[in-house]
Amino acid sequence: MSQYWNAVVHNLTPYIPGEQPAQLDLIKLNTNENPYPPSAKAISAMQAAIGDRLRLYPDPNGTALKDAIANHTGLKRNQAFIGNSSDEVLAHTFQALLKKDKPLLFPDISYGFYSTYASLYEIDFRKVALNAGFEIDVSDYDQECGAIIIANPNAPTGCALSLKKIETLLKSHPDQVVVVDEAYVDFGAESAVSLINHFNNLLVVQTLSKSRSLAGLRVGFALGHADLIEGLERVKNSFNCYPLDSIALVGAVAAVEDVDYFKQTCAAIVATRNSLTPQLIELGFDVLPSQANFVFMRHPKHDAAELAAALREKSILVRHFRQPRIDQYLRISIGTDEECSTLLKQLTAILSRY
């Protein structure tokens, strides 16, 4: 029935999400989910929200959540935008802010949805190659463009830019919107939120999926100058006035406000990552420096796809990307200490067979 598709749909290459298997007895290290449960306060708040009031529409503006985010970041309510996952926030961002007469720039190795959204909204784009160390070099963006979007830390590499380099990028492009996608920033990188009141062209996008263990709730947000936020609101209110349900709104507020638990789980993941990395190197893997809740690695003597398949046979899922430059790399999410210990044990056994 594809005869009924329009030209845009015919030319789309949809984003392929990480596998979500039905099998439960797996060590799932393929989609960067948090290995720890959500805040108990968030669970309690959502349970309390289940009742008669679900017959009513939720707050279309998400005022309580915007206030919680503003309080947490030191910004104002009109500098915060919320959506059904950071993916939806990014989609609105592409449509509202990134379609210009000149091409949009983003890294050649980064979040796959950038290419998908650019194609969906018919945005001209140009990919800028990461350097030999798989890092973003901001000087490579000193070229004519309509806007820029980068992930920091980058995905799937885990490498992060310093705040100083992001500031350099912003100063170099005062007339272009610069979007910094910070899905993984809470695991050791420097957030660009502190720059928002100094640069009107900066939009920062974050999510509750990773550091707050709420991937199943689908809550994301953007922070920036009030004019940028107003542009996003105009698109949202022309698409879906109620992107977040009542249960998600109260759960998200409680999760944002439970700062102690947020810091505790982030610290635990960072500690496990810092312990896992040298042990992987000892096994012969080349591991990129990560400031995310995953590591990106390759073994110079063994094929990445074969290693991923061998791990799957041992009920461990990791992510392998079949794309240029990184087809010999594996991205492995940071699990619990026990899960990572099992990973190391099985990798040792697999490598010994070779």
C-alpha cells in the first residue's frame, strides 16, 4: 500500500531503537537504561495520582513540573519547555528552530534521530566528522550554517566537551541556534545550563529517562531563552496540547525534587563505570573516555558483531552499530556491579576461546 505514501515518507530512513526483548532473564546492557529503580518518592506520587481525577485532562502547560525544573536549574518557568520524552522535545526543536536557509550541522557519529528528524522535516543538513579520537572539534563547525545540534556527552561514543568549548561554539555562532542535547550529562560532564542566561541562542535538552530511571515514563524538557521556548510552545500547541499525562507530571515533579536519590544513583553508576573501564582495558579492549552511563569499546583482534553475538548466547545484550567508522565498536550500558562482573566473566571466557 506504499502507493499512498507521500515523497517524504518514501525517502525516510526511520530511526531503529535498541532491542526491547520479551525475554526477562537477560542482562540488558543495550539501551542505556538506569540499572537502579526510580525514586521511591516518584513512585508514591504516581500511585497517589491514580484515582477519579484521571477523568480530567492534565495541565496542558505542566506548570508544576516547569516550576520544579526551574527551581532545580536556577532558571525561570518561561525558560523551561516539557514534552513526552526528549525525543519529542527534539522533534519540536527541529521543526520550530532548526529549519533554515542554510544547512543544519551535527556530528557524523551521533544520535541517529538527528538525521531522521532532518529528513522528516525536510531540513538541509551537513554532517561534520568527529576527529580521529572520536571527539567533537568545535573549530570544525566554523563554517556557514543555519543552526547546530550536538549531543554532550556524545552518543554513542560517550566523549564530552568542556563547558569552555561549548562557550567557544556559541560565541562563534551568535546568529544561529545551538542545541546541546544533554541526555547523559548527569554522569560526569559539565552542563551548559549555566550559559543560558548569557547566550540567547542556546537551547539545552535533557531527559528523565537516564539519570532519574524513568525511561518508561517518557518525560523530557528543554531550557533556554524565553523566545526559544515560546517557539517550541507554539509548535507543541499546534500538535498536541497535552503531551504529558497527569501521572507522568506528578512522578516527574517528585523525581526532579528528590535530589539526594538522584545524586546517589548517578554516583553509583559513575563508580561502576570507573571500575569497569580499566578491567576492560586489561582484557585488551580499546575504551573511549566516557562521561556517560555507557562505555564505547572495540577489541583490535576480534570482530564486534561476533562478540555481541557471543554475549547474547550468554544472555547479555549489548549494542552493535553497523555503520561506517564504528562497526567494530560495541556500546555497553553500565549496569549494577553484579551485572558488570558477569559481563567481565563472560567476556574473559569468550576471548579465551579465541
